[in-house]
Amino acid sequence: MSTADQQKIVETATPISTQYIKQYYNAEFVVTSHDVDNPSIHSRLYLYGYVTGHEDERITVSYNYDTQEVLSVEGVGWFIDSRNPKKEISSP
């Protein structure tokens, strides 16, 4: 995957991921770096960063760049526990 392709993925994923953190965690996510998995493995991007006010605690957002959706959020316990709503509501 070219650097330009990776940059395009990051430019698409960043606003989706920051909005996800704002919606479900009521926090501002600041992206500091990223990794893109080899497409032959799976279509995943990892955005690394922190939430404003907690610059020393790393948050990782896993993002599927084929479906353009956040797969998971990892980080310190207090932050993960602050998710609202606590569980996803599955649609029929």
C-alpha cells in the first residue's frame, strides 16, 4: 500500500474516530500516530493518541477502512468504563 493510500485512509478515519470518541466517551481525541495493517491480513488502521486533559494516557482506536467504522477502543480502565451507552444496542 502506498504512502498516499495510507494518508487517504488516515484522513477519512480521523474525523470518524474523533466523532466516535466524542459521542460515546464525551471526550476530545487527539491523534498522534497511526499504523495501517497489511491489506492481505485485514483492513485495519490503528489510531494512537490521547484525550484532552489526559495527554499521558494512550488511547488506541481500531478502525476498519473497508467498512469505515470503529471496531474498538482501548485505553486506561477509567476511560473505557466511561463509555455511554455502556453496551451497543444491536439492531434487528
